[in-house]
Amino acid sequence: MFDPNSRYRNLETATHTAADGREIAYVRRRFLPRPETLTPIGEAVVTDSDRLDLIAARTVGNPEFFWRVADANRAMDPADLLAPPGRRLLIAMPEAGK
């Protein structure tokens, strides 16, 4: 259902039966991982012109993995990580099997 690089790729799907009998498929909720379960691989310093996809490309080699940077820094909104310039971000690998 999701791209192999997606943070949602391993989530379970479920079905809700509506009052009228229709079955509605949905993806179960994704929780942020606990930082202590991640494997740190480095840090990145935020610059004035940075975007999270650029940081991911520079540090983990793939801009689609911006969510790994967000997860490692417990960010619900990835944009929160880009200020202030000079901020140090943890770069980490995801939990095994995730």
C-alpha cells in the first residue's frame, strides 16, 4: 500500500464497519519511536537555508528519509526542527524491522 521508503510501510491495516454496514479500511496509528531504541549515526547542524529533505539527503543518503530525522528528534511536525539555525539534530537509524 505504501512506498518502501515510507514511514507507514509496516503499519497494519484494519477495517471499520459503519452503521450502514459498509466496511471502511484504514491504516492503524503510527507512534513515534523512543529515541533510546534508535541507533545514533551522527548529527547535523541546521543552516538558514536547510530543509529536512536536504538534511536527510546529506546524512542518510535519501531525501525521502526526512522522517527518520524527525523521529530521532521526537518531532511531530518536522518543520519544528529547522529553527533556530545552528541547532544540532540527532541522525539515527530506525528501530530494527521498522
